[in-house]
Amino acid sequence: EGTVKLQANLSLVRGSLSNALNDPVCTDARSSEICRNIRSTLPRLEIAANYSS
């Protein structure tokens, strides 16, 4: 049950970050590279181990 909740919360965080990275501020020349780098790491927000018992 804890793993399911954690995965659901991580999914929500990924979605929220993805939405934030679609903000027009990410099209600014100085911000676009930072936003692109963050966007490329979003798939890493997942459970890397099995914590179920």
C-alpha cells in the first residue's frame, strides 16, 4: 500500500513539474536550457526499489 501511495504521489509531482515547465518563462533564452534539463530528468522521479513487505 505504501508503494502504491508513493508512486501516485511521484506521478502527481511529475505532472505538476511538467505543467510548470510549460510556462512561458521557460521560453526565455536564459531559462530554456534549465527548463529543458529539468524536463529531461522527470522520468527519474519513480520508485527505484521495491519497498513492499
